[in-house]
Amino acid sequence: MIKDVELKELKLISDERGVLMEILRADDDIFKGFGQCYISVCNKGAVKGWHYHKEQIDNFVCMSGKALVVLYDFRENSPTSKEVTTFILEEPSNGSKPILLQIPPMIVHGFTAIDCEKTIILNVTNKPYKYESPDEYRLPWNGQEIPYKWPDIVKTGG
């Protein structure tokens, strides 16, 4: 696994009414601060990526559907430099084991919906988005910079 990427197994509390899932707490070892919280929806056949941040930490949790999340270590001095790691994130249900995937700065990442019409990712960041000077850097989703080929289901991206 890529250095500094962290996983947190999420606890589901189920009863006859449904499910409660704690995602991130200020007293978690994995907590690195709060910037903002948002959702990103990705439709079947599309990929959201590639992009990375120089300062921001992302915390991804799949809220609906199933997502293939791909990470690439863009850091030159990392022991896992140029390594690719993939994760499957799934929506919370009585049978699943949902996880929080923490993506540190300088890790290029992208995701796509698999085995579903769309996937919804909740992202809790450690820094708010700066509209005047975004900490977001993009690479072409189908370029040669990242040694990964998206599944054939992917037809578009960005």
C-alpha cells in the first residue's frame, strides 16, 4: 500500500429502522483537522480524475453504489513513489464493511462507479476549498502520466 495512505474500518450500528455509520471523529487517530465536507457523484461510464493536492488531505467514504478508487504516489522521495494502489469502496449495508480512505497530499487519485449506475462519495477534507487559489492540480484521465488503464466501462473523464 502507498505510504501515508490510511484506512479506517467504519462501524455500522443496525436495527429494524436502518443503519447508523460513524465516519470521522475529532478523537480518531486518523483525524487531521476539518476543512469542509461535500459529496461527489460519478455516473456509470465516467471517471473523476486524475487530480491531487499539495496540502489538502481527502477522506473518502462511499455513501451509495460502489466505487473503484485508484491512487498513484506522485511523491519523488517516497518509498512507494510511482506505486499504484486500488480500493473498492461500497455503500453502507448490513453485509458490507465500509471504510474511510484517507488520501494524503501529492497522491494522485480518481474514481469511477462500478457495478452500479452511479456512486456517491462523501469527502471530508482537512482544509476548505480556496476559490481564489485552489489547491487542486489535474492530469488527463486518459493520459500517459499515470501507469493505470481504467476499466473498459469508462468512456469519459476529467
